[in-house]
Amino acid sequence: MKAINSNGLLEKVTIDKSGTNNAGLNLINLQLALLFMFGGIFQQLSIRQIKYLNNVAEQDYRSIKKITKPMMGFKAFHSAEATIAGIELHHMLKKGQHQQAANLSVFEQFYGLAG
């Protein structure tokens, strides 16, 4: 529900074999069907239950967990947000995902964006 509130209604949702997620998404589809019956637009979520398809997304934040776990949590949200944003930026630069990465090293790109 958090994802739908922050990103809007999706067309397709990929989940693992969790029955809880499936039940929640089916409830949302039921509510959408009721809205359609009362004059709303027809919209349904397509639910894909594939056990290993979301592993790529799950593995992507593995490096963040490895760095932040020894810290034993954050005291304030803003410090957690800033730390995780810096870690994410470093990994994106390391993977070459920055669009203006021309011929700069990772450190030059990082300091150019952070400064």
C-alpha cells in the first residue's frame, strides 16, 4: 500500500510466492472493481507471482546493508537518508550508470556531483 500511495496505481506488480502480498493485491483489485461498478474507470492490477524474478532488485541494496549493518542503525532519518544517498551515488558511479560519466574517474564524478 505504501508503494501505491507514493507512486500511484501500477499496471503490473511482481511479487514472490508470499500469500500475504497476493491477498492484499487481490483486495485492491476487488476495491477497483467496486469503484468501476459505481461509475469509475476500469483498472486492474496484473499480479505476477514469480519466485525469483525480484531477486535482482533485492540484491541491489545488498551492498548498502553490508555498509550500514555495523553502524547498528541511525538516530535520525535525515542522517540515514544522506548516508544511503551517498552510498547509492557511489555504486551508481562505480557501475557507470551516470549519464555524464565521459572520461572522468569515479572519484572525480563523485566530487563533481557532491560538491
